[in-house]
Amino acid sequence: MTQKILMNVQMNCQKCQTKALTVAAEANGVNFVGLEGAEKDKVVVIGDGVDAAMLATAMRKKVGHTDFISVAEVKKGN
């Protein structure tokens, strides 16, 4: 099941944004990682079988305060 995880992460500088993307990319099953929002404070992770709770825990430990905005299944349109 491919899912899209959107998280709000406290990032104060460019280095924090890079660290957040690195932590997200290291998770198992991740296919895409990106930043969204006007202030680039939302991390988008798309992947197959990604454990959202483990990802949020890793973000909190290595980057800063993290909140889930949404976790949704990605449906492929044919």
C-alpha cells in the first residue's frame, strides 16, 4: 500500500531542512521526500509500507518537534 505522509516539522534553518529530508529518506520503503508550505516547514513522504510512527519518532529525535498533518493512501488513477 503506497501512502502519503504529511508532517509539520519545526525547522529553523536550511541545515534543519536538509537534516529532515535526510532522516525521512533513510526510512524503509520511501520513494519520494519533499518540502511543502510557504515556509517550507511541511515534510511530504511518499512510499510503500512506511512506518509513520517510527518516522515521526526519528524526526523528533534528530530534527525537532514533529506533528502529523495527514496519512493517506495514494490511489493510482488509470
